[in-house]
Amino acid sequence: MEIQEEKIYTIPFWLLCTSNFLFAASFSMIIPELPDYLASMGGSEYIGYIIALFTLTAGLSRPFSGKLTDHIGRVPVMAFGSIVCFICGGIYPMVHTVQGFLFLRFIHGMSTGTKPTATAAYVADIIPEHRRGEAQGTLGIFTATGMSIGPSIGSGLANSIGLQPMFYVSSLFALASIVILMKLEETLPKSMKSKFSLKLFKINWKDVFEPKVIQVFWIMVLISFSYGAVLTLIPDTTKLVGWHNKGLYFTIYTVASIFVRFFFSKSSDEHGRIPILIISCFFLLVSMFILVFPVNEINMVISAILFGISAGFSTPTLAAWTTDLADKNHMGRAMATMYIALEIGIGIGALFSGYIYNGLSQMIPLPFFIAGLFSTIAFVVLLSFRKNWTRNGI
């Protein structure tokens, strides 16, 4: 029986995409400049904490954001994430101590601990199951574009007019994201909604982890280690090859990611979640192992392209796979579980990379080698699932 093609590209969907673009640009804009900013305060040895603290709070926020998404609604939780970005962007220029900076990074992490969880649940509400991979891919184009443009804008502003204006522009992007969200109608059914109360912050294990998505959880942890290594080490690695714009690697990989999402957004809907993830892991492991060798402009560009191709396949596919497996009444919890895995992987990758690196350029290859090994493990695990190569990967 042929499945009728429902209309998925509606005004709410495009508004959500635009909000995600602005949100992604807001928090990614400052990332390439943060290592030097921290170093200027005398905190070079804490470079690994820049990403690790951010992801720690994001991970801690996930159970709460998942529960609140399922009880008070998708839109309020999305708005809260953008509000955190807006406030933190304006506070960075006022912070001049290592302790204050690290605390602000910890608070800033609540932004990505809340908005993406509610966004993914919102998409699951408005998109039919057989087109979720396509929709996640399209949404990802906007998110990836924001993450691509953000670092380049940030470095450009920092180099031309200074760090303070860069932070303020980051804050303004988040504010625009909030304004757009206010135009969205809530999709959580009224029968499922609860009034906000402090009792909603009482969390038990079932609010933290959705066992139905355990496969997604472990694959996400394994591949996200690479993201932690990249976010922590690439800004300094680019200086070794003479790139003045520390966001260039991020721009290249994001452009490659957008290309994949644009032309292959339906791939996991048509061929299955697991086969597409196998392809993604292969590109990721090659990307990481390339960075084990002495860096130059050529292998940096190749690594960035392969990293972007991997992200273009894996990010929407993992989100779609999660919604396939999840209980519709606990979609927020399922998405929170997936993102907790993301934060665990990124956080461990960032901490490990920062600890090993510690300002010594000759130590940079080791974290990338470990990232390549983790990606290889994910690749092998997914191959072991090959008997389940169905459209939804289950």
C-alpha cells in the first residue's frame, strides 16, 4: 500500500528551522575564541573545561527538560534554552576571572540542555513517522548553517572589532530566536499538559533514562567522543597550519554536513537507520585517524569534509531512530536520553583531550587516535545489528 505524502514543510516547521539557525549561531559563535579568552585570564590549563562544563550542565539538564517538555509543553522549554543563551552572551564581557568564566560556561550549558530536547519533540509532533528522517535532515541544515556561520562571524568580529562586540552579537542572535519561538503554537495535547510546579523538578530514574532507546544511547556516546575532541583541540590545531580564522575547520565541516543533509535527507527513511549510521561511522573514523598524522592544510580540509559528511548522516538519523523507538507519551524523555548520551560523549572527549593536550602541540594526535578507536567500535557494533536492517532500524 502506497503511503500518502503528507505536507511537512509548513510555516511552523520553517519558523522552527529559523529559530534553530539563530540559536546554533548564537552559542557556536564564541567557541573558537574561548580558548584564547580563557588563556588571557591565566587559565590555559583549563581549556578542556570550556566544552566539558558546558556539556556537563547540558547533560544534567536533559532529564528536567525532557520531563518539562512532556508536561508543560514544547515551546516554553525551547524558549528557556534561547533565554539562557541571550543572558550568558551579555555576561561574558563582564567576567574577568577564571572561576567566573568557568561558572558561566556551566550555566550556559543549560541552553543546549533544554532547547534541542523540546525541538526534537516538536518535530516528532508535527511530522509523520515515515518522513521524520527527511524533516530532521532539513532542520539540521538550518542548525548546521548556524553552527557554520557562527564561528566564522565570531572570529571575524573578534579580529576586527574585539571580543566584547562578538559576545553581544551572540546574545542578539539568541534574542531573535526567542522572538520567533513566540510565533509557534504549542503541540503538546491539552489532555497531557500540566500546570508548572516545583514538583516537576523531582526527578527519578525513569525520568532520566528511556530504556527503549538504549541502542541509540550507546552509539551516540561512542561517536560523540570525537565531537568533544574536535571542539576542544581544533581551534589550537588550526593555528599550527597557519589559519588565522579558528572557525574555518568548523565552517568546512558544516558546509559538508549541509550538502549531505540537502541531497540525502531522505536516505534513512528509504534505506534504514542502521545502514546510514554505518556509513556515517566509517567517514567519522577516517576523519579522526587523518588528524593523527602531522597536520597540514590538506589533511585538515579532508578531515573537516569527512567529519561533516559523517555529521550530515548521523545527526538526523539518530534523532529519527530515537523517535521510531520512543513511546509517544514520553517523547521528551526519549529525546532527553539521546541528548544525555551526546553530552556524555562530548564531555568525556573534551575533558580527555584537554587533559592530554595541556598546551603541548605534540600531544594533539593522541586524543584524535582514541576518537578514531571509539568511532571504529561504533562501526563494528552497528555492523552486528545488520540482521535488523529495516526502514526504521528496529
